[in-house]
Amino acid sequence: MALKKLAFIGAGSMAEAIISGLCQKKKLSPDQIYVANRQDESRLVELKDKYGVQCHSLSASVVKDADVIILAMKPSGAKEALESISPFTSKHQLFISVLAGITTDYVSYILGHKAPIVRVMPNTSASVGSSTTIIAPGRYVKNEHLQTTASFFESVGIVKHVKEEEVDRLTAIAGSGPAYMYYFYEAMMNSLKELKIDPELGEELVLQMMQGSIDLLKHTTESPRELYEKVRSPGGTTEAGLQVLANHDLQRIVSNCIKRAAERSQEITKEMSTLPENTRK
């Protein structure tokens, strides 16, 4: 679809990551990108100075005449924000929602018209162009809308197309997963402190070890079990460490972690996106 004006409602870290990717990949010029943020005008000044985008404190002036509107505000304020912009929007605009726990049907209900809405779930790795973004079409979305959405988010990583009913489950991996990686990394760094290893050296070793492991997983046909069994040797250091993990049933703990995150995602969606009975189909 031809695009002259892209509007962001919300100016947080995710909005900035997308703006940065779009500008770096020259998907759009800064004068085509408009950003609204009601609560922190200093943030708008920061984005304007950094990327040259057009910034306004009033959402209405930003969404008016926009071809695509990216909803990137805090989910807790979504209803109020959507109600405020609704009179200035139409069914001819494409809405891209990065709002966790907010369904496309709920956005349609608040807006009051049948605009196409694509629900997306990027992650914080978007800030360095390495996000895994899942995108799911709402009921009024056509292929051209999905192509436009995918094009935006390919500028900050890879894109996977899913059904909307899968989003809550996949959020546990695509959205929350990086936090678990950082948690594991933090634990490894803490162990290096206990071993009195130089932190600068330790950080370099741990980061490269993690990156190398990921690279090997990407390029091999062997299973994770086959790979760690190659490292393990009877009576060796790896076996000693793996035994501690097995004794604490780490794989079960991780599985429970992912399942609980998925359950919580579904709970949040139910809490935040429940429609009145007479609007459900």
C-alpha cells in the first residue's frame, strides 16, 4: 500500500526501536513519521532531535490523515487513548497494535469502525535489529496490510505470521523469552564473581560462549541433547555441572516458567479485552 504518513501513539522504547529501524533501513523518511506522547513532552524532543521525526503532544493531529497508525502506548492506558483518537480515525487506515493483552476485536470495538488491525508482538531485541516479531491479522485485514506490517518489522529483525489465538501462547517465548536469557546470563556472571574471575574478561567469555552456542544451534542438524553430550565426558567438568542442573530438574523448571508466562498472557488478555456480551460474535 502507498504510504505517505505513519503515526505512532506512544513514544516508549518499542516505538523508538521501530522508528530507528525504519530510518536506518530507509523504509520511510523522518518527515513521514509522526509521534504523539501526551505524558512526557521531553521524550518527544528527544526523538525529534535524534531521528528528525515529527512530534506532537496531541494525538488527534498525529492520527489525522495517517495511512498507518501504530498503537504503542501502555496497555493500561489503551482504552482512554483509543477513545480520544477514535473521532479522528477511519476504516480506511491500517492500525498496527503492539499492545500486550489487547485483542484486535477490542481495538475495533473502542474505535467504533471496521479498520484493519494487525496485532504484533516484537521483543526488546528490536532495539539492536534482532527482534523476533510475531504478527497476527484481525478480521478486516487483507494481504496488503500484512505485507506492510511485515515490511516495518523486518527492519528490526525477523517476522513470523501466526493466528491471533496463538499470540498469547507465543508471547511466552517471543515476548518474554529474552528476560529469561538475561536472567540466566546474570546467574553466570554472579558465579564468575564467586570464582573471583575478572568481570571484564568473564563478560567477554560468557557473551561469546552464548553467541557461539546460538550460532551452532542455527547451523547444525543435531539436537540440543546431541550437542551437550558432545561436550560432556565421563567424570569431567561438564558432567559435574550438568548433574547439578539435573538434580534440580532445570528442564522442568524452565518448562513451567514458559507455561506460566503463557497462562498469564491469556489471563491479561481476558482481563483487558473483555467485550460486552451484546458485541460478541
